[in-house]
Amino acid sequence: MKEIKKFYNDIKKIKYGWYDKKGNLYTNLKDGNFVKDYRRQKTKDIINNKHAICWEMCELERNYFKKRKIKYKTIFVLSREDGKYYCHTFLVFKPHKHYYYFEASWDKHKGIHKYNSLEEILEFFKNNFSDFIGKKKYDKDKIYFYEYKKPLFIRKCNPFYFFCMHSKKINY
């Protein structure tokens, strides 16, 4: 666990941000046209650029856990509210008896959080998704979870969303 904490401390300094097809950096989803202009970074560039979005971070994390043969899952969470889609990706790992939610992207919840089950982590998300979508009231029954495998190098938003929503749905 000590090595995982060191990895977390190294990557937690990466700030939220995305790059468009011209290489311009945006530090907010409301800046620019994210869905149209976003282009995914190569994983090797994230450390140098010091900015990434959640699913880019998940790929960096996936590489770390896979190399060390630590059992993990990458999860795509989706909420449909007011005709809009809100999504986030995160990694969960289970080195022994407990599950850990590894968060290096969502500022308010950054850290390595210990739980007794995957269901407890999903419940945490259902109860705290208002922090992410910026609304106090939301429908918890409209939050969906998908376990997704490493995607091919998908560079745009909509193909990534499509890939995740056609991955293994987690029913709980």
C-alpha cells in the first residue's frame, strides 16, 4: 500500500484540464466546446502536460495497477439530468480483503478511500454525485455504472461514451 500511496502522491498534482484538436488547454468543461473539440492525450504525455481529465487519469492508473498485477476495475458512472449527461470515471482496486476507491481527478474527493465492498463505493457515488454535477437535487435512480476495459485509442468524447455505455453494466 505504501507504493500505491507514493504513486497517488505523484499524480495528485496533475490538474484537471483538457486539450482540443489544436493543442489548446482548457481547465474547465464550460470553456471551449468539449464534446466537439476534445482530443484525448496519450498516456505518456499526461505527466509532462500536468493536466488531464478523469478517463485519461484512469488510463494512467490502469497502467500502474496492471504492471503490478493488482486486481482493479475501471468504472464509468453516468447520470442523466435535465436532458444532460454527466459522467465520471474512476478506478477501484482490491489488494486484499477491502476495496479502495482511487481518485486523482475529482478535486473534492481526491484520495485513496477504503470500503468493505464495491457496493459501498457505488452507494458513495450515488449519495455524493451532487458534488460532481453541481446540483443539490438529483435522481439517484438515474445514475448508472459500467465496468469498462481499456479502450482502443479513442480520441473523442462521444465514441468514448458509446464504448463505456456498451461495456459491462454494474447492477446493484
